[in-house]
Amino acid sequence: MNEPVWPLAGVCSEWKGGLIESAFRDLLRGIEVEKSRLLGATHLVMEFRSEFDIDGLTEYLTIHGGFTDAKAADDFSHECIEARRKEITTQLGDGKNDWVLDPSILQERRKACHDNDDVTGLKLLSWKAKNRHGFSSIYLQIEVVRIRDHDVVGKELLRYWDAESEWVSYFIDCGRRARSSNGGKT
């Protein structure tokens, strides 16, 4: 079965490439699900994670939550990085298997951002782990951003992190989860 390919420029004008129709529908569904979940939020707590291994680089993006209060978002960002650090540490085996786990939370930016009129970074927390051989590493970045766009998930948020493939993957996953929870109905 040959599905038509839909251009990603229809979602964000800077995006290149395209998706088959079923994936494109999941992408659009995921964006709508996130807009609904985050409706009214003025602050987002977001994660950007880079994983380097012998095969290359894989990056992930997640919106952990939306808040109407900057302090609540800031508090949650600290809870979030601690929880994510514990999860990753558990996966790596508490430093066993040649992993070196950084004990401190830093403010080191791993992914460039582009502040604009609608999206501004307010708080950055980061953490890293690497193996002793230098072939593998994980960089975790949790950020609080202020959103002035009533849609919350709008073009300016997508431009904040120049991360087309990560945004696409994130929203497709959100759309697929929504479809699955709806009994597979489109």
C-alpha cells in the first residue's frame, strides 16, 4: 500500500521533509492532544536529552507539564530532574558497568535555544552520565520556558529548540498514545 506523503512545512514552515499520511495524522493528533493538555499554561517544563553511543547521536524531547505559575514550574523542574536522574541511574546500574554519573545538577546548556517574542527560557537544569571508555554519554537538560502564545504549542515553541525530528517524534508518539487510548479510532 502506497500512502501519500505530506510535507512537514505545513506544520512549521522551517521544517523539511515529509511523512506518510498515517504518521502525519498521528503528528497532527499529537499536537492537538498537547494543545488541549497544556491549555492555559504560561510556563512549560521541558526535557531535551542527548544520548551518544558508538552508533551516533539520538536526541529526545518531552514536555513534562504546563503551569500557570512560574514558581510551580520552577519547583516541578527540580522534582523532574531528580526523578529523571534517578530513572537513568537505575537504568545504568548506579554507576556499575563502567558508567560515571555526575553527582551535581548544573546549568549547562547542551541544546541551543532561540528566545523569541512568545517563548523565553527562564530556568535551566542539566545532568550528565558517561561511560569510562568515552563511547557513550547521556546529557539531560530540563528547562522552564515562559509561553506568551495562547495556543501554547505554536510555531514559536517549535522554533525555540531547532529540533524538527525530535518534535516530530514526540508529537507522533503523543498522537499514537491518544489513538491507542481511543480504541485505535482515527
